[in-house]
Amino acid sequence: MLHIRHETVYRYDAPVKHSVQALRLTPRSDGGQLVLNWHLATPGRRVEQWDAHGNLTHWLSVDEPHSEVRIVATGVVDGGEASILDTGTISPMVYRAVTQLTQPFAEIAEIVDDSLAPEAVTPEALLALAERIGERVRYRTGSTDVRHSALDAWRQGEGVCQDHSHVFLVACRSAGLPARYVSGYVDTSSTSGQVATHAWADVWIERERRWLSLDVSHRTLAGERHCRLAVGRDYLDAAPVRGVRRGGGAESLEVFVAIGASQQ
């Protein structure tokens, strides 16, 4: 089981008159993942809504002048499995669509081969693809931000988990495989790595009518050490926190994530 605390703090150098944020901070119940308890603490008013991708979204509105917004999500989640049966209402074919952050580019052919044919693709072929992406786009913290596309990271030759996932999506979709972006958390306590929000990908296996979840950055199948928050066509669909504001001047952001694992 994963014990999670995720704190996000926005601070502004002038009062914000009004802000609205979409919070996708409630774990999904799919892939065998079980949410044992979960609590979201925020200022302002919240309205719940399920989006088109099956993510529980809280729309947070702070109407009074404010210089800080603090959002804290805490809870316990029993991790899931790499294999996810299709129980959604949206067709997997939606996840073959091109988006702003996953525009196809000619160079992607360097890492796509016949092993990715939709009728014959295997977990081993997808893990080999993740390996090729990791070799071509080296992981470096802070090398990109949420505005960078898959092509940006490819040409820069370095990026973070978001970029690895976006490049993976482009490669899969160019081979005819539906693939979707996943945001969430991963427990890295038993390995090297910084605890933070994380991103990986689901690939649709048509012959088995299921999704297969792969952590591209760690080059492994996602599983019990991962906590799924949201899915979408790319980061913009699945971002844990995303919003707009009126006023406020310059903004600073602090994010703190703590994850601990237990047997029961």
C-alpha cells in the first residue's frame, strides 16, 4: 500500500482577484488499484465533475483576493497491475489522435520497427521501445517544462518523465497503436530517484481488449508501486493541477510529495 501526501503551494507577489483550477488529484479505481482513503484540502469552493477520460476532476474557485493557494492531497492507495481491462465509455481509438504536445515528426522512425504492429505487439517490444527512447532522450531534471512537446525533447536530447511519455505516445500512435498519457505517483524508495509526481503511458492491446501500462522513464511495466491519478491524450488532459487567474503578478510554485509503502 502507498501512503501519499502531495502539497502544492502557489504564491503571488500581488493579490490575485480570482482564480480557477482543475484538480485531477483523486486516484482512479482501475487496473486493480484500490483507493482506501483520500482527502483533498483546499481554500475556496470546489465542484466535482467526471471528465471525458473518466478522471474525477475538482474545479476549484477562489473568488476573494488572495496571495497564496495551498492544495493538499493525502491518502492511502493499494497499487494496481500493469494490465488494465477496458471498462471506460470512450473508444481507445480516441488515443490515436494528434495533440499539441504529441505532434508526429519524421525522426520518430528511428525507433519504430515492425515489432510494434498492432496485431502482434508484445510487452517485450514496448519495453524495448522505452529503452530506445531513454537512450535517445536522456533523463535530466529541469531540462524541460510543461510547454515542451515530444519533438522539443527529441531534438534537445534530454527531458523528464513527461517527455519520455510524450515521445512514447508519438511512437506508438505512428505505428497505429492507441496510447494514452498517465499522471500519478511512483514509490522510488527502493531505488534511486527523486519522489515527485510522475508520468507514464498506457498502450491498447487490441487482441486482448486491454491496456498495458508502462513506465517509460524507468523502462518497466507500471504496477503496485505506481498510483494512477488521471489519463488523457497528453499532459494537458491529465495534469494534476492546471488553472487560470486574474491578477497576481509574478508566481512561485512549491510542490512536495511524500510516498511511503507498507504491506498492510
